[in-house]
Amino acid sequence: MGLQKSFARWLDIVVEKPHIVIIATGGSFWPGGRQYTLNLLQALVLARGNDYAFDVSVLVSGEGEIIHYENLRPQLRLCAKVENIQARWSIVNKARWRIKRNLAGWYNPRLEEALLRMGFTFAYPARSTKLPSAEWIPDFQYKHFPDGSNPIEIEDRKRDFAAAVRFSERVVLSSACAERDCHELFPQSVGHTSVLRFRVFTNQAWLACDPTETVRRYHLPSRFVLISNMLAPTKNHAVVIEALASMSAAERSRLHFVCTGDVYDYRNPDFHNGFLAKIHELGVRDCISVLGLIPKQDQVQLLRAAVAYLQPSLFEGWNTGVEEAHSLGKPILLSDIPVHREQAPPRAIYFDPRSASNLATRLAEMIGKDLPTFDPAAERQALKNYALFQIEFAKRFLEIATADHPLAERILSEPALEQS
């Protein structure tokens, strides 16, 4: 045992500890991507424990994004704009980068050089065949629902994903469903993919708040079901209002839906107008509140106060809202699609997403159970149970990020990861 400890100390001296650089995705144009980055950083901070067995940095797209990472800054080696850590666009630099791209096969030499100067050991999500890194592809929606995007965007996605496979050491997918799609669309990716099922983290300060205050501020009824998705065809809000319209007046009087998420889908710019009109045409306007895109803290508080969460999508890569409802112990009405079966939250109630009558039946059953709204004790227990999934998420990412590092075995045996 003494020899093992001495060897571990010797390794610490002669081998530089891993430095994982996360390149932030998303932003105001894609809040889900930003949330993905925040969840991953939280997982790494959790896994590292108190002895800082590895360093973590995050590079963001602009000053407006840095504010979202301020709470994590003390835990990070660096939190900076990606532009600020890269060399300037001089004639000499541009000539060198062109040579590296055209003759040496570098994908983004300006960024890759910056990562080397940072002393990184792994970058994610990043595209490079020269440096230890992995790219992330969230899903292949265009394969299953091409009508959800315009033809130009679909062709752009195909080219971008083909480049991701070609110019990446490894491609990370959020579900086994997405990995199967990747292998089918890009057979050359077989053997070069990994599945990383992401989990979520809730700001601890938000959990100390009274969620009913948020309910009152938005003038909502005390009992409601929450839907948190942008208004887009594949998100399938239509089946909800059709199910409501098919129910009796007595049943509808005991149901109210609160919808959060961006109401504008640039790929289908008129969709939200048709949806809002249909609410009135079907006579269910008193049963639905459409709030649009609200602050994340407010959305979490509404989820805590809801009697249940409803996710009616026709397609997903791996759904953040489902994970959030799982973590808080909420019953979840889930469309019966493969990825939702893979997510498998413990309180899932599945329904056919193309059958309004099937959803109406599930809603009637839910009404009969008279589910509670905010339940602090149940929430605390759910968060405790969910911690195991968070640790699993962190450990799986570290297996990918430290696969070739001399300290990998020691990092993966950190006490913070031993609960899994």
C-alpha cells in the first residue's frame, strides 16, 4: 500500500494533470446548447471533488455568454472568450494556418494552436484529427422529420455532420438512438463514436425559493401541467390541444397547461400563428397559458410547482426537460418514441404521440389520481436519487476525456465517483 501511494505521488510530479477544455455551445439562439454546456461543467466540478485531480476551462463565444458561467468561474482554470485566446488575424498567421489546413490536414489551426498554448489535454466539443478531442452531434432530426426544416438547412446539416465524422477523432452522441442513426448515415463512424447520456443540475439557490411565488407572478392557476418546448411541428403541441378538445367540459375544467419556450421557429415562421389560432378554433383557450421564452429560473420554479410534466415530441435527441422533471421527481407524460424509452424516467406515463384520444385517456387517468403540486419532501428524495445519474454522467465523460492519459485510472477512482 505504501508503495502504491509513493507511486501515485511520483505520477503527480512527473505527469501533468489533465486539463479539459469545454468549448461552450448554444446561446440566446439555442438555450438548450448553453444548458448542455452548463450541465457538463457542473458534472466535472462534482467529479473532481476537493483535490482538483484535473483542471477544467470553458471558452465561450462572446461577452454576453460569460455571465451565464460566473457562478462556476471559481472552479475553473480559465473562463474566457474563445476569440481572446486565439492569435490575431495577421498575414503571417493566416499563411501558416492555410499551410496547416491544406498540407498537414489541420481542421481549425487557429483554435488548435490556442488549445496547445493553454496546455490542454482534451477539448470538447471540438473538431480535430491532430489533437485529443471529440465532437458532439445532438441528433439527426432531418433523417426522421425532413419536413421540420427547409431543404437548404438540411443540406447544410448533412455537410456539417459529414465533416464532423471526417475531421474528428471521436464523435459523441447523446443516446444509443442517435448513435444508430450516425452509424447508418456515416458507416465510417463505426468504432469512432461514444454515447454520453447527459444529465441536468439545478441551481441550489433556486431550490431554496418558493415556487408558488412564480406561479402567482404569472397569474397561473394553482394546478397545471407544464410543457417546456419551443413551438415547432416536431414538438407536437397540436396533439395536446386536440386531446383537450376531445375531453368533456368537466374533465377540461380540471386541466390547465402552461407552455414555456420560444414561440418562433425560424424554420417554420408561420407555425406559431396557426397554433395560436387553433387553440381558439378548438375552444380550449381557457385551458392553456402560452408564456413564451421565460428566464430559466422561472421555468424551473414552474416545473417544481406543476402537478406533472408533459413531453409530446415526435422526435428528440435526448430531452433536457425530461431530465429536469426526473431530477425533481415529477410524473412525466411522455410520447412513446425510442429515445424517451431510453431515457426511462421512473415516473413515466407513455402515450402514442399521434393519437389525441390516447393522450386524452392518459390525462383523464391523471386527473383521477389528484396528483400533488409542490411537494418539498418528494423533491428532496428525488434529487438525492438523481445524484447517482449525475455521477454516472460525469464518469462516462471522464472515460472519454482521459482515455489516453496516464492518470486516467486514478481520476476514475476519485471518491466523488465511487457512489455510482
